[in-house]
Amino acid sequence: MTTQFLVDTNGRRTAVVVPLQDFLALVERLEELEDFRLVEERKNEPSIPVFSLKDLLADVEADD
């Protein structure tokens, strides 16, 4: 990854310029990590039986 830094008059880094493709790859990776975090957070929650989910979806479609 090629990066450029913007600096203030004292030479301190204040911003970074990252190529768009690298930025998009970083965003995608962060989204994946967030998904994994949510799975880990919810792994002990009770599951919903598949037939109940199908009934729920059927009810939603019937309301339309």
C-alpha cells in the first residue's frame, strides 16, 4: 500500500492519503470483522427454528 501523509507546519502528520482501491479493501475487511464480532456476540442467543422463520416470512408476505 502506497500512502502519503499530510503534515502541519511543525511536520506532524495530520492526514493520510490512501489509494482508493486500498481504502475500499480496508473498508471491506472492517465490515467482515464487524460481522465476525456480531456472530461472536450472539452465538449464545437462542436460535429460531427454521419452520418458525418460514411462518414469519409468510406472515410478512401476507401483510403486503
